[in-house]
Amino acid sequence: MDGAFWLPTIARYLLREFGRTFALCLGAFVGLYLCVDFFERFPGFLSHGASTRLIVLYFAMKVPLIVTQMTPVAVLASMLLSLGGLARRSELMAMRSCGVSIWQIGTPLLGACLAIALVSIGWNEYVVPAASMHAHYIDRVQIKNKGFRGHFNEAEIWYHGDGNFTNIDRFDANRNEIYGLRRYEFDDDFQLRRLIEARMARWTGSGWETSDVREMRFGPDGTLERTPLPTSALQLAETPEDFTAVHRDSEDLSYQSLAREIDDLRRKGIDTTDARVDLWLKLAVPFTSIVMALIAIPLASRHNRGSGVAASVGAALAVGFSYWVVLALTTSLGRGGVLPPPLAAWTANLIFGAIGLIFFLSAD
């Protein structure tokens, strides 16, 4: 009998098996991640006297990001377990005997993974940024008491000093660097006396080292005069620790917000290589689920009994681990300027997607 006649029934059965296993795997991985993270942070919570309410709220706000990180792993594991179970029960053999090809088995599962990828993009755009930012705020401000006496939003940072206001476009806590620094100095009548700008400031361990410093004043005829200044002309009393409360990681920003920040920094002549790699990763990483499915489906379907399935599981896990190694390598090369940001973000998907297609062709 033509296998296509049974395809809707088979597709529903495969999706039900995969969906149930995926939910269990995702829940297990998220729970394991939370347990490990909790025990790593527990001494810090004790030293800062964090309340149970803040601890629970902190981890609740971290769950959306953890779900994003664990989804590809859960897809890989659930494909191996669900299809491996069907193989052990000889159900896959029965399907193949009825004329159902590996492509017909894999199509509904790949469609489900495509849906997961698209949902992940929306999840990362609208849920993860707000939750991650709130989690960072709870950790840095409410638990560790790293308050910041100023104002900050998605676009910039403002704080005031003695007779001046300071504006910062971006603070990178990983490099201890400030980008787009401007200080507005006023006289006793609150009239703007001068504006000092610095393209970048880097923390040296004992103070800030600024670059491209210049002063702007209004001349007697009302024209704006720009004068280069020595790097020592602009000093900050704050340390990187003072700015920790307002540091924003890439996951704290949506795709649109990060793209706007990149455009703003580029117009001001600030290097945006790292941010552009992060921007492309926001698109590439969700599609890791499809890559994992392309690898897992033919490997899990190849054998019918215990030892063969175990070998397939081991091979798929090895390929999955290799994927993350390659992604980390290409991301580092992208941040270093060796690879263009789009290629740095998508190379791992292209390489391992091609490997998955080869597995499919050899299994059919």
C-alpha cells in the first residue's frame, strides 16, 4: 500500500511522540540548569543577605533566557529519544516497510522544528529582553546593592556631578570600556559653559584612559569652536563597579533595540563589531533546532535495536557538541574581525546543516 496514504496519521503520531518528549526534555534541562546555577550563586546570596522572595524572583526572570539556551539541546535529545524508542519497538521498520521514506518521516518533525525556531525568534524579541534586564537589576541592585545614582534607559546613561551632567552611550562591562562620553559643564547661572567629548574611555585598573577628547565652546560671535584636548582633560570619579548596575548584555536587548544601538554607535564612529555579531546570532541561533533535527533524525532512525541506537545517540551527541565548539570558534573570529558578522553567526548552521543533509541522503 502506498505509504503516502498513511502519512497524515504517521505525521500526527510522530509529532505527538516528539512533542511529549520535547516538553519533558526541555523541562528537565531547564530544571537542571536552575539547580546548578542556584548552588553556584548560593554563597553570594548568603553573603549579601538576599531574601527568599528576591532569589525566587531572580530565577523566575532568568527562566525565559534559559529556555532559549536549552531549546536546541532539548530538540536534539527529544529527537534521539523519541525516534530511538520507535526504532527499538521496530515501528520505524514497519513504516519503512510500508513505503514511508526517511524524508516523509522527517518532514513533519522538521516542520515542528521550524515552528520552534520561529517561536524562539518572537520569544527572544518580546519576552527574553525584559525578563533578562529585570533579572540583572534584581541581582546587581536589589541583592548586591550596586545602586546607580543617575538615569538610564534602553538608549543611553545620564548622571549628574558637581555643576555638570555626563552622558554615556554605552558601557561594556566585559571590556570595562565606555563609548560615546559627553560632559556638559554649567556655570552658576546654569548656562552651558562648555561640552567635553571623548569617543571612548578604557579602565586601566587605576583610572580611565580616554581617547579622541575634544572641547566645544560657543565663541563670542555665537559660533561653535572645537578644540582637541589631552586625554587627561576628562576624568571620571566613577569606577566600572559603579556602572555595573546599568550594564546591558546583548540578551537584554531585542533585535530591533540592538540594531538601533548599532546604528547610533556607528554614526558616532564607535566600533560595533561585537554588537553586529550578537545581532546576527539573534537570527542564527534559533535555527539551531532545525540543524539538530537534521542530524538527529537520520542517525536515530538508522538502527533498530539497542546497541545500534546507542551508537547513533553517541554519534549525534558528538556532532551536537562539535556544533557548539564551531559556533564558539566562528563567533570569536567574528568578534576579532577575521570573519564578517553574518558569516561568523551562520557558518556553524551551514556546515552542520550540510552534514545533516548528507546523513539524510545516506539513510534514505
